[in-house]
Amino acid sequence: MAQGKTGWEVAVIMNCSEATVNYHLKQVFRKLHVTKKVQAVSRAMALGVLE
């Protein structure tokens, strides 16, 4: 997601369903207390989870 990939593109790369990607993305949103992908990436970078 940090590279601008869509849920479908991530699913293809990870060899799983788009629904699985979306499920895990919702869990990330919940844990980071955000509502959008850009916010999640920004918060993860601020926390040092992403470089």
C-alpha cells in the first residue's frame, strides 16, 4: 500500500484474495486509529513500522 498499490494488486502479489487484503487492511486501520490508506501509511511511517 505504501507503494500506491491497490488492494487487488496486493492480492495478486501476495497470492490471496482481495477480500483477505481488505480484511487485514481494516485491522490495520483499527489498530492505527485511522480511516484511510494514506493515513495508515503515514502513521506507520511515523511509528517506525515502515521506512
